Amino acid sequence: MANEAERNARLDALSASVTAYATKRREELKRRVATAKSILKGRTGSERLAQSSVQAATPLVVDEINEFLIG
């Protein structure tokens, strides 16, 4: 059977691997977000259109949620 020192070493290796994976994944997602934002900015008026749609829909969604919660 494995002793406690071996178990701790495996847990330390696992922790380091998870941290490295999470860092790489976070970097990849940040690059994707930056790419998507640059594409959106490159489109004529798309970003403003999307933002105005969100601003117009926000009060409606808030009202619907309030109505649902309050009854």
C-alpha cells in the first residue's frame, strides 16, 4: 500500500496540474473574448446595435422577473 508521503506527493502533483490547466484555459478564454470583441467592433454598428438591444430588453426582463417573484 502507498504511504502517506506518496499520497501527499500525488496530491501536490495533481494540485500543480490543475493550477496549470486552469491558467492555460483562462488565457485561452481571454484570447477568445478579445477576438470576439474585436470582430464585433469591426462590424459596422453591430456593437451599438447589440448594446441598444440589451438596454431596451433589460427593463422588460427586470419587470418580468419581479412579476414572477412577487406574484
